[in-house]
Amino acid sequence: MTAPMIDPREAFALLAQGAVLVDVRAREEFEDGHPLAAVNVPLAGFVEGRLVDREDFVDRVHEACAAGVPLLLLCRSGVRAERAAAQILARSPRDVRVVRGGYEGTRGPFGEVLEPGWRRLALP
């Protein structure tokens, strides 16, 4: 099951309506910069220099976010957020959306910005 994709501006508007922005990046990435309203629930953690998914991720999301509240998932570029959404949706019927472009935006093979992220759009 896949979650709908929304752009950062749509996500920002949904925050005003009570949605929760869940940043699924590792704590170290989150500390380097994040949206002001974001709650950090890492999908993965660094183990020997690589990111490994946490087995308790979905439980931690449920602990951090009230039931019935729409979840907006964000990572660096969108890939981990999609994986996180699939894990949440596999275990519970929640309103989950993925912020397209993530925090940094997506880039093409030559470094060109294909989709601006939250940071590039200068959203708080």
C-alpha cells in the first residue's frame, strides 16, 4: 500500500489544520536542520556507518502521534518517507502522506534540482 504524495507547500497548509509532520531521518540528520514543527521519529539508525531500519519504528510513531491525526512524513529526499509510510500503513489504517522532495529536495544524476524540498522552499 502506498501513501499519497504531497508537495511541501500542501504539507505546510495541512499542519495548520492539525496534521503532524514526522521527520523520519536519523537524529543526526534532524539536528543538522529540520522544519520547526517536525517531530523526529527516525525510521533508521546508523549502525557501522549505514542506516538500518528500526524494528520499533511504527510503535514509536504511534507513541509520538495521537490516533486519528493525519501524518505527514518527511526525510531527506522522500525515499525513506515512502518506506516509512508503507510500514505504518501495513500495521494501521492511518491518514499518511509523504512530503514529495523531502527536506533537501530531489536531484538528478548531474546534481540538478528536480523537486525542491522543504528547505529550498524556505518554509519554517
